[in-house]
Amino acid sequence: MKWSTALFFLFLASATLLAGCSTMISGTTDSTASYEDQQMTVDIVSRLSNDTITAPYSFSISAQDGVVIIGGFVSDSHARRMALSVAAGTPGVTEVVDRMIW
């Protein structure tokens, strides 16, 4: 499990650097998170970083048993809806909990 966690953080760092300085998205997992939850977090981070509407914003993402919690600050309801849509459209996600401030 430690190897997959290391790969996750390497991917997260790469995605953040490739997305540009204005984008900071973090994914958090713990040692009890399944591989599937870790992969969902990585996928959501990547999708948010590559989406033109959500890329300028900061998000925190966590996943457990298919339930994703997305937090952060967005300036309008359109960006909020897009972030929720991106998370909900990720394979394996069963529920999205909105903790964003807008």
C-alpha cells in the first residue's frame, strides 16, 4: 500500500505542476483508503486540473468507499456545478459531498 501512496503523491505533484501555478488541487488519502478510492481521487484531481472552468480554482478531494468530499473556494455557481459534475462523472464515485465555499 505504501508504494501506491507514493505513486499517488508523485502523480498529484506532476498534475499540479503541469496545470500551472494558478491551480492547486490536493487529494488526501489515508492508509485505510482502498486502492479504488485512491485512484478515484487521482482521477478527479486530474480531471479538475484539465477542465478550463475548474482549473483556476483550489480544491481538496478525499474519497472513501466511493463517497467523494470536495472542498475549496469557487467564485460562482457555474464553477461549483462543474466541479461537482466532474467529480460525479468519475468512474467509481457513488456520492459527492459538497464542501465548497462560493
